[in-house]
Amino acid sequence: MLAGALVVGSPVVVAAESSSSCHAHKVATGDGRCLPDHDRDGLADQAERKSHGTDPKRADTDSDGIEDGLEKVLGGP
């Protein structure tokens, strides 16, 4: 497991201060892969489309002031 990472189903949401081999606009998975995260909210684009029902191009899909990745960690919609 990566230091500073929170597991939210799959993929792993990587905290900003985490050291990971993923480059900008990517999140790390538990198996070492890096997946695209174009809005940099901590949720992989694929997971936003298929699992979370959020917009991979908007960090705060519902415009409530809480980014989608944090909202999923907190158990929000």
C-alpha cells in the first residue's frame, strides 16, 4: 500500500503529499498501475464514469464545494 493513500473501493485515492511513481493527472491502484485522473480529484477517470457517476472532467461534479474524491471518502453522494 502507498504511504498516505486512502482506499476507496478501487482504485486507490492518493493523497497529495503521497510519494508515488504516478505522474500528474494520474492515480495509483493497489496493484501498482497508474490510471488517468484528468480533473485531479483523486478518482480515476474510468472509475468516475463506470462506478461513481461523476464527471471525470470536473473535480466537483455536483458543485457543492467538495471534490468528488473527498466526497466518496466521506460517504457523500
